[in-house]
Amino acid sequence: MCIESIMEHKKRILLKLTGNILRSASEQELNSGKITHIIKQIKKLKETHDFGIVIGGGNILRGDQQGKAIGLHPAVGHQVGMLATVINGLIIKDLLEQQSIPTTLLSAIVCPQICSPISQENIDHAIAHNKIIIFAGGTGAPFFTTDTNAVVRALQIGAQEIWKATDIDGIYSADPATHPDAQLLKKIKYSDAISQKLGILDTTALTLAEKYKITMRVFNVFNKDSLIKASKEETFGSLIR
């Protein structure tokens, strides 16, 4: 089978990673242990899956939370948060390449010494060369979440699914931190997630994903072999369709 035919049969995934995968247990320093485990899984899945990655920056600064707490203008807080994703993206790119996984880092914020700008041409070139694409810098504009960014990038790479790899087991009927009786929802429609205001994703991301009919899986990335399970187990995490 030729390389082009193999690539055509791969499943293309946009993997949305929480920035907390780079946070140590003490939350005082960066730690590569968790991302190293994720990279090993990506390497195993490369024969059957292509990945684009959107990484959050919450391990460094959340613009709408810490930025506000220290008195930043909201737009500036969001800009700092977007820059945090460039830092995380560069870290993950290096760790992927150390495992001989071809990777390119594209950013919506111009950083010519570090990465190339996001453009459809650069995206298509990376896909043609079988590279993992790390998308950094958010959308390039403040007030958009990394979830919305993930849906946009999923559309640009032609992803069949978005995997929102977070720190909870899936989508709950209410916040499990404050509602112990909250139920894990294994499957839910986008329209219901929006109307019920479940909070797992922002409304803009949900609306855009619903419009373009992209399946989204939400799961706990800190579970052992979570990406492998997401690729094989229909009931792993929660599905939004």
C-alpha cells in the first residue's frame, strides 16, 4: 500500500490538551511526566491516526482568572494567556521530536524566531509531510477560548473528531465538584449541551461544532492510556454529536 493510501485511511483527530499536563503535582513547576506518557500513546497511534494539537496555557496563566486577579485589562490578560500556549507548544514540540515524531508548531501570534504563522498553506504542507501540527497562540484575538480555537483548527485540518482531553471523566449533568449527585452523560446532543448550559465547553465552541457536525469526545487525559482508550472504546468518556 502506498504512503498516500495509508494516509487516506488514517483517522484525523484534533486533540485539545489542558495545559495542566505540564504542571507538577505541587503546581509549583513544570513537569514533563504526564506529557511524556501522552506522547508515547501518540507514537503508538501514529500508524492509524493523524493529530493536530491545541494546547491550553492554564498551567502558566488563565487570562480571565489570574489576569483579572492581578488587575490586568481583560484583553491583555487574554493576550498573556495566548502567549502561554506558545510556550507550552514549543515544549511539546521538542518532546515529540525527541521521540522522532515529525512536528510543526504554528501560531496565530507572529513569533518568527520560534514558529511559523497559522495559514491554510502551512497546515496543508504539514499534513502532506505527515507531521503533527501544534496550534498555539489561540485564535490570535482575545476573548476566544482554546475550546473555540480547537473547533476552528479541527475544521482547518479536516478532523473527523475532536478529543477534549481534560481533567474530568466526561460531561456531567452538573458540576461534580459542587453537585455530588451529578450524573456522567455518556452521549449528548450539541443542542442539549447548549440549552442545558453544562459548562464543559463555551457556547461559541459548541455552536460552531454543531454547525459543522463534528463529533467531540470529552475524557480524563490523566487516566492511564486515555488516548488509546479513546481510539478503541466507544463508551470511553462522553460523546457530543
